[in-house]
Amino acid sequence: MKLTTSIILTLFISIACISTSIACNTPIPKIVGSNKACLGDIKPYSSFYSGYSSYMWEATNGKITKGNGTANVDVVWTTAGKRNLKLVVSDNNGCKDSVVFVIVVNNPPSLNDVNAGPDFEACSSGYYRLGPNEDFNGYTFEWIDYTGYQQLGQKVFSEKNPVLYVENPSRKLVRKYNVRITDNATGCSVTDSVHVTIYPKFKTKITGYQGCFQDSAFYSTDTLPPGAEWHIQGGTILSSNITKNILVRWKRGGMNNIILTYMSDVCPDSTVFPVRLDSLHELEVLGPYAVCTNNEIFYEIPYQENSIATWEFTNAIQVIDINNTRKKIIWDTSKTEGKIFIDLETEFGCKISKEITVKFAKFKPVDITVAATACMGDTILFKTTDTTQFSYAWDFGDSTFSSEKNPKHVYLKAGNYHPRLIVKNDIGCEIIKSTLIEVKPIIEKPKNFKGIQTVRPYQTLVYGVKKEDDVVYKWFVNGGKMLYATNGNTISVEWQDSIPNAFVQVSKHKEGFCSSDTIVYITFQNKPNGINDDNKNISFNIYPNPFNAEINIESDIMFPSEITLTDVLGNEHIVKRDNLLVNNNHLTSFYTTSLPQGIYFITVRNNGNLHQYKV
């Protein structure tokens, strides 16, 4: 029994192992499919091994829409997040196995966050850019033709802002595009749509009169679109401007336009009808009718390309043909005037003639008269040699101007100026003349005038000013006599008899400057009793003269209490109050070794008498 039991137990374990081995000998189950999905998308999944006897699928937060119980299923995911797809399989021996597949389900983009742009209306043929104005980076756009205008149901554009060419249709046309917008990060997409409405143009035609000029004519259109209104360039409408037929009164010949404006659905539009009227009562000739020089001058008849013009000229030196309606002329301006004769026949057989008189300018010689140099602040008179012209325009060169014939002007700054005169005659021709004026600065007045200003008749005095480099001084004396005249800074004057307006004048001169002067008026002093001038009625002996180290003064009168030695500017150098008796004469001496070389005056005062001597 013991052996038998052992054999039976061994046989049971072997069968169980074989059974397990046979039942589970199939491959481990595995799910094939994408581990990413978008909410609402139907995704296919399949078993890697198709030899199982049964398949049972289970989708968490999803719905198996097709194939449950088979090796291939379709699943639609109903919520976003991490979701499980479970597969349970069994073989013919009843051995079961299972596998779980994890899938990340993402939400698709929202049209609140991204869109395909607005609908729009096109008013005429041309190129139009579709799509949104925003950047929307990180998204892919696919434009699908929904109306079949290009390729029904097919992708026609793959960029965010495609360019669409619109032709003019015969009727109102609406195109629809479905746009699939995909988030590049998740692969999920949302669909938007764009509608393009294209409006056709009205094809209107205007007919009416063209030809020789006439005051009025009828014009009409074959179609009167909504909102139609007529507009006339070169004339006026005599009838209603909202009917198919209008009557126009023309104001001028040449090229005019009739314009019909209207609304094509929501789009404004217009039709233009050019009207050519060859004028019989007016022929416009472009070019100058007053000539100033004998340069080349052009004359032209506008808007007459298909016309035949015959030109004749009088007093023309040369006529150069540019074409039938344009000529180049060189006039003989030595004559008074020239003439142009034109005969014109238009394309419509209209004929007209015109005569033009061209005046030639006759200028008398014009020149400017003005001082070549002036001083700053001077009033300068400008004169022109001609007084018969129409207008005068002076430019003084310092941003000031005048329209007078002979103006006056003051320059406030020194420098070189180029005043200019523009003279025009009655036909607009002009002559320009210019000149040069040097305006000099004024040198400052002489400095430090010195000299006695209250004098006596026949008194000799010295006057002077401060000496400056490169300066010349000129002196003038009224009421006295200059004992010596130089261009230096000092003079000696011997005053004559008393006069009421005696003065000393010194002017200062320097190269490049205008001079300035100083005037000092002199007052004459009446002579008191007993006062003598110079050496009159007294005996003076002054030696040596000229002097060097010493000067002696000897007189037969009692010396006063004061003897003064002064220079030409009135500066006192020595004052003596002593005297000696020598040979019955009175003697005094001055030691002059410290004095500079020059002219000096000795003044002797004695008992109210005054004596003066030059040494």
C-alpha cells in the first residue's frame, strides 16, 4: 500500500504540472497600441498574440465600442487622466492570464484659447490672407476644403495664415474651410471653421458723346446698381443723378471724366468713362508769355496727341520741332515782342486757330551805389542807378531786407557783407546785382587824457593821452596854436586870446578800425592884477637850457616862496622854497639827474604874480 500510494501521489503532481504547463504554455499577454489618447477619440488596441481561446477587455473611464471578445478592440475615452485598459485571456485548457495597459488621456485644445481666425468678406478679385492675427505658437493648422471649391474634404493649406486668391465670381459665393488645430505637445486637436464670402462686381457700361466741344450731351449706363450716383469732372449734371440717363453741361474742352459710383452688396465700386471734347472756342498753349532772356523755351498744346497742329513764329532765332504739339524756341530778345500762330485740326475734324503775343524784357542798366567801407553803427545809404522798374528787393546780408528803392541801413556788427539787389520789371523778369561792404569796428576812445583845462591867454601847456601800440593820434586845437604837431600821444599848445569855444581834440587811429576821438573844452581865466605871462616885463635867466643834471634860475626880482618844475602832463617833480643872492641877483637851482628826458615848465609865483617858462 505504501508503494502504491507513492506512485499515485507522484502521478498526480506530474499531471498537475503538465496541466499547468500545457494551460499556461501560451505567450504572456501584451497589449499593442498608443499609450496616449485624446478625450473623445476612438483608439484601436490589439493583443500581441492572437492564439488565445478567449479575450475579455475592460476599459476604466472608457467605452469599448467595437471588438470586445476578440483580439482587436476600439475604445473611446470619456474622461481625461491616467486610464487603464485590462485584457484577460485564456487558452483551451482553461489557463487564464491578464495584463494592464496604462494610457494618458489628454483634453483637446479649447476654441477659447486658440482659433482659426474670423470670417471675412471679399469685395473683388485678389489675394487675401486667412487665419488668426494672434501668434498661437505650438499649434499646427490644417485647412480642409468643406465646400469643394478647391478639393472637397482635402487639406488645401497647412500653415496658420494661408493666402487665398479670389476671382471675381458671377454671383455671391460663400466658401467654408474646416480647420483642424493640433496641440503639438499632446497631439490633441480641435476643429474650427472659417467662412469667406465673395461678392461679384457689377459690370456696368457707360456710353455717350465724344467729339468737338459742345455745351451739353446725353450719357447713359446699361445697368443702374444699388446706391448708384453720377459724378462729373469738368462739367455739371442738368438732370437727376440717380437715373440711367443723364444730361451733362460741359465747362471745358480736353479730357473729362464721367464716374458712376455704387454699392456692390457691401462693397463700394465705380465705373469711369473718359470723355474727350476737342475745344473749338479755347486752345490752351502752355509756355511763358513774357521772356527775359534768349534761352531755350518750350511751348506745348496739351491733350492733342492725335491732332494736327501748324505752328508759325515771328522774331524767333531758332525753332526746334519736338513733335506735332511741342516746340522749342530761342527768341530774338533784341526785339520788343514775338508772336506765335497756331492752326489746329483735331481727330474729330474740329478746327481752331490761336495767336499769342510774347513780350520781351527791356532792362536799363542797373547798378548799386554804396560806400565800400563803413563803420559799425553808421547809417549807410544804398542807391540804385535805375528807378523805372516794377519792384526792388534788397538783401543786406545780415538777415534784414527792404523793398525801398534807396534804403538806409545800419550794420550792428563788424565784418564783410555782400548786399544784394533783385530788380523786377512789370512782366516778372529780374536782374540781380551785388556788392561788397567792409564794416569796421570802432576803436575805443583815447585813454587817460591829461592836461590843464583852465588856462590863460598866451600860456603854453602840454596835453597828452596814454600811449598804445600800433596807434596813431591826430590832434586839433581850437583857440590855440600847436607848437609842434606829431602823430604821437602828446602835443604842446600856446593858447591865444580868450575865445568862448576853445577845445583840444585828439582822435585815435588803428589799421582795420574806425577812429574815435575825445574832445576837452578849455576855459580861459581872466588875468588878476600883477600876473605876468612867461617872460613878459620881467628879467629871467635860466641856464643851462637844455639842461642835464642841474638847472639854475636867476632873476632881478625877489624870489617867491615857491618855484615848481612840472612835466608836459602837469605832474609836479620839484618844488623849491629858498633863494640865494648872487651879484645882486636872486638865484635858485634844481638838481635834475633823476628826471627823464623831455619838456618841462618852470612856474614862479611871487606876491600873487605868476610867471611860466618852458625849458
